[in-house]
Amino acid sequence: MLKQIEGSHAVAEAVALCRPEVICAYPITPQTHIVEDLGFLVKSGKLSGCEFINVESEFAALSVAIGSSAAGARTYTATASQGILFMAEAVYNASGLGLPIVMTVGNRAIGAPINIWNDQSDSMSMRDAGWLQLFVESNQQAIDVHIQAFRIAEALSLPVMVCMDGFILTHAYERVDIPDQKQVDKFLPSFEPRQVLDPANPKSIGAMVGPEAFTEVRYLEHHKQMQALELIPQVAKEFKAIFGRDSGGLISEYRLDDAETIVVTLGSVIGTMQEVIDRMREDGVAIGALTLRSFRPFPAAALRSALGKAKRVVVFEKCLAVGLGGIVSNNVRMALSELSTPVYSVIGGLGGRPITQASLHRLFTEATQDRLEDLHFLDLNKDIVKRELEREASMRRSGSIAENILSDIGIVDAANTI
Amino acid sequence: MPNQHVKFYQTGTLTVGNRLLDEKMRTVQATPDRSNSLDSGHRACQGCGEALGARYAIDAAMRAANNQLIAANATGCLEVFTTPYPESAWRIPWMHSLFGNAAAVATGIAAAMRVKGRDEVRVIAQGGDGGTTDIGFGCLSGMFERNDDVLYICYDNQAYMNTGVQRSSATPGAARTATTMPVGENPGADFNQGKNVPLIAMAHNIPYVATASVHDLHDLEAKVQKAMAVRGARYIQIFVPCPLGWGSKPQDTMKVARLTVESGLYPLFEAEYGEIVGVTKIRRRTDVAECLKLQRRFAHVFKKPEQLAKIQAIADANIRKFRLAGSEGGQS
């Protein structure tokens, strides 16, 4: 059914269609609307057979999810930003225990400085936590990938994070096609857990594992994620057969034929990029883009075959490994390690900074001319940076960086007004 | 099955033994059909109060739940000594997730049971004092205020024993731990610190809160049974001496527990919906010195009379506050 609704609302409807049995959540922007809507669906009886639990923290949210999943209930939660950091211990625990929880992350920056806007630092902080991480480009994909996420999680008995850009997707009103219940039921069978807490068959779950077996347990986690490299496209194919839409999969490609420059990215920014790429193609520039839909497992082989003929690869990412550079780009470099293709890291959109077509056009043009440095910060205001560095060089008690910069910007704006 | 004659005299504790009781009143452990939920062969130290407390508490809960019980366990001694896989001492479905989330995990299990219509399955969470009063406190309080259908049992041995005896917020004043060593003018743990979690639990207005002690196992079983007869959030804190951490003799576990309770240092009471409904009167009041001298963690207070006096003052205040004084056998 076609609806013009907010991304969060669309996700709530999609999750409800998956017949979750326990939903627990703690409010954090920009994830809040999803669980508000789910809470309403449960309370109003539209989503029956489901317990909705308001918890006191994200750590508790995922801990409740761990308990309910281990007791055999299909379980969902959502988080973002500081929230995923607060639940970090439980994030690793859920995957280590092999519990197929599905969690939405409304991607948002991490503080300090506190910032509620979109980037992907939060999901990236948990990239090695043993969860599958599926990134979506649009609200339609968000709907479709959540439905697939339950299938994938339960097939592997591993938790899945569905990562969607905060605000840009969660708060955007778009036309989406909400599947009907019959279709979803056909696609998603009821949850049959591999392990379950049951008085009829008492088992201990969560024993200490020493050096004699820890490596094997971890290896199997890795092995199962590598299995997902086959499972994810297969589930996407089945999804298409029932719903008629291409969603999910490991990667998506845009105008890669004969592309000399290929931009690799994650999430919703591909929408803006496609416009820029179309314009550049009209101008005769051989450029295309590739979106990573699965970041964990990392589709190295698919990347190699898609990027193999490119003259250069530009990885555009909304996160930063401080002291190193790009996170996604280093994963891409590893996938391309046997090739000599240069891989540029571009960090952009941090803390919700708008990524404009003009900036991307300038960036891509410089890239096609190989005028980019290895690590580039899109739209970095170098004057502001210089002013702060000078302040630090000139006095010991220079104060805190964030507040200094905000003051500088205030003064600059005031000056401009005059 | 031949009739089992369990001798249950606790030498030197003055506790009534099973043989003196009517069969119906005997402890769960005295019956041949006890569940042995926490089975023999685990790796607890000699004289471990926690192992004993857990064994009685869980078997009593099992009987009350008609053997339909699931447990969530916080990280700690109890978790470690019961599950050296491939061995597990648990004969009930049991789960360990993290140090600080046992209450929340139990909430999740209870939610799953409710949604699946399995109301007959009851859920308990358990942990030591560190996992309860410190790192697990947020999840515990959340479980309380939502009145989730979970019985949380805290085995209180007054420090982090699993990591090598460090101070927790349940450690009493003057006690020596690895992080409150007896050096300087005011040795041991500071006075006027720590929190009383049973009283905080009561402030959540939950249906049932109780304190118990391993020296009085009948009382402990009765409290578990009472807690299991109610739905909603319930809390029982059991006083469990730790010979290793307290420097007491393994054979003195019951004695230390009894003398501590009889001194007034560990009031035993029950509360319903935030109000105390019963206290265990002290039968034969003793000075705090009697229990303290059995524990090396308090050895230094005998060289500091003012410290000993402070501890006695705490016991005296407890006796006044909880009205613990009364005639012998005057149990409420």
C-alpha cells in the first residue's frame, strides 16, 4: 500500500509486520519516533502478541532484548549515537551469545561535543562487535531491509543492525510502499530459536569460555558472517520474488559501466551523488558510484569485481577514525590490496553538515584530476582551524576548542551582519 | 525411596534443627523430592555462604513454581563456580549475560514468557552485592519501578569477592578489603558510606522486599516461598558470609551469620508495598565484638576501641530503628 509517511513511521510499520514479540527501547534522538509508533501500535492493539517495555537506559534496552531473545521471543529494539555506546557491552554480548535481535540505528554523531545530527560514527563504533550491519539508502529500503533483517538474523542466529541516516531518512516524509501482512508472513516464517531457555529442557547459557575454546567460538562468529555474504543476496532475491522490489543485497551500483572514477559510500548520500554523477556524465566524465549495503560482513569480493577496472576510487564516509583517517576507506583498501588503484578517503557530513551538490561536484572534479590529498575533509573551514591552532600556540590556557570555535563563528557572523 | 533422615542440627548456632519440627515445616532440603537445582560438584570454596543460600533459595523457588523456573545470573562468584563448562551445576534453565544487567535480562525473559502465554513459568534474577548494589543498580531499579514479574535475589557478602575482595557499596564501615586496607588512623572501609538496597527497594513500592540470612534457613525458605506467591517485582537480600573474603573459618559460616544478625548489624525484616510488615526479633542479643572477632577483616578494630564503638552504635541504632529487641522466640 502506498503511503506518504515519515521514515520512522514507515520503519515502525515494517517492524510491526514482522510480528515482533518483545520490543524494548529507551528514547534517543533521532530513533524516538520509531519506538513511539511501535508503542502506540502495541497499546492500540494493532500489533497484538507483543510486549512493549519502556526501559531506563539503552544498556537495559539491549539487556531486556537479550533475555527475551534467549527465551525464544522475536525481539526488536532501536537506538542511536550515545545510546549505542551506552549499550556497547550488551552489543558484544548479544552477538557473542548468538541472539538474533534486530536493532535499528538512526545514525547520528557521537559527542563530545554533543551533537544530535546525522553522521555514521555510532554504527561504525560497533563495526567489529559481531553484528551484521546493513545500511539503507532510502525509506523504502529501510522498510524492506528490516523485513529481510529478521530473516537473516534468525537464519544465522546472529543479531542485525539496520543503519539508517538520522533525520535525513528517519524524519523525511516520502512516498513508500508498505507491504501487506500476507506477503510478509509468506517471506518471514515464525521464529524457531537455535537455543532457548525452557524449563522442559534446562540448559545453561552464557558459561565462561577459556583459552581452550574462545578462538573457535570467535571463529564461528566470523564464519557465520562470511556465510551471510551468500545469504544476504539470496534473501534479497527471494524478497524481490515476493515483493517485486530490489532491496538489500551486498552492494548497489550506479553507472559503473566504463567508469574511471568510482565513488564508494554508504547510506542516503547516494541520492545527492546520483544527481551530481548524472550531471558529470552529461559533461562526458566517466564517473559512477557504488553503495555498500552490507558493511558487516564486508563484501570484499563483490567490491573487487566492481571496482577492479576503476582508475581511482573515492571513498566518501560520514565517520572518522581519529589518528588514522577513514574507516570505510581502510576496509575498501584492504579489499583492493592486490590492485594498485589509488583510494582516496573523503570525510564529509560530520555532525549533520549538509552535503551539497556543489561541494560534491567540486570534490569529484578534483578527484578525476587526481588533485585530492589521500585524506580530504569536505568543506573544512581552514580559517576556523587556523585561528584555533594559533590561539593554542599563543597561550597555555586557551580554553576548550568547541566553545572557542563557536565564539569565533559568532563573531564572524556578527561581523558579516555589520 | 527410603525415608531420608537429614540431620539438620547446626552445631553451636542455636538454630532449631529439622528433627524437632513437624514434617510439613521441615526445610525443602530435607525432602527427598527436593529439586537440587544447584547441584553438587560446583567449585565454591569451603564454607561458602552464597552457595548455601542459593541452593536453599532456588530449591524453595522451584517448589513454589512447581519446577517451572528460569534464572538470570549476574557475573560473579555464583556464576563462575557453578558453570565451569562442560560442567554446569544448574538443573534449571539458566542464563548469564553481563555483570550489570541480570535484572534487565530477567525482565526480558519474563516478557517473553508473558507474550507466549506461559504464565506458569516464573523468573528469578540473582547476583552478588557488587552486581546488585553497584554496577547492576540501574537495571535493578528499572525492573523495580516497572514492577516486572521477577524475583531478584541478592547474595550479600559485602564486597567483590570474585575479583579478589574489593569494597562495594555493601561493604560495612571498618571492614578490610583489598581497596580499603587497614592502614592509617581510620583503617578499613569508611563509615557513613554505602547504601541500604532493601530500603531503596521498598521506596519503589514493590509488592515484597525481605532480608534473610543463611544461618536461618527456615526463615529464608519461608521468605522465598512468600515472595513466589506474589506477582510483580520482588527483592530478597540474603546475608552470606564469605570465609575467603572475610577471613573467617569455613566451619564458622553459620556462626558468623547468626552472631551478626543477633548483634543487630544485619536486621532481618519483610516489607510489602513499602511498609515493613515483620521483623525477626533478636533472640539472644550479643555484642558486635562476638561476630567481628571471628573475621580477620575486622581484626584491626580491636586495637581501635573507637571503631569498635562505632560499629556497636550502628547495631544499637538498627535495633532501635527496626525494633529488633524482644522476647526470645518472638519472631513476627
